[in-house]
Amino acid sequence: QVQLVESGGGLVQAGDSLRLSCAASGRTDTIYDMGWFRQAPGEERVFVAAITWTGGSPSYANSVKGRFTISRDAARNTVYLQMNSLKPEDTAAYYCVAGPSVYTVPRAYPYWGQGTQVTVSS
């Protein structure tokens, strides 16, 4: 059993920055990959970024590449998503995920956080 708790969402203006945090607890020894998905109202949940538990192989969706940075602090069992140059199109609920391998589809991840809302105004 793994529990994921996200924080850091909020309401910002276009061009601003936010940093999301995801703290993992429980059987973290089962985690190989952690990352983020997002879901806008009426849309499918889509991949944003992922990183291995050891901090390697970061990957990003094309829509956020160059603006978002994923990182991890293994000692704190925490993964971060630094979001710069935010756009209104980034508005969504952001979900932290964890799983045994690296994939970009939601069904690959057995562990999900509750979500944190990011709203970007124009």
C-alpha cells in the first residue's frame, strides 16, 4: 500500500510559476516510477511528467517540455513538479502517480493522489 499526498496548487496568472509537491508513504520500496498526470474538466486524464525513484530518466509531455521540471528527493519520499511560464491551457487537476515502471498511460499506475487544482488565468 502506497499513499500519495499532493500540495501546491492554486490560482495564478499566465506566466507565473507554481511548484507542486507529492509526498509518498507506506510501501515506498515498491515504487520505481513517480510522475504527474492532469485532467481538465470534460477531458481525459493525460500524462505530464515522470521520473524514476532514483531520479533518472525524466520524461515530459510535449505540451510542457521546456516549461516544467520534475525532480525528486528520495530522502523525503517526495517528488516535485516545478511549473514555469504557466498558460491557461495548463489549468487542470494535477494528480501524483506512482508505479512499478515508466509509462505514459494512466492504467500503468496503481497509486494515485487525490489531486491538486491548478488554475491559470489569462
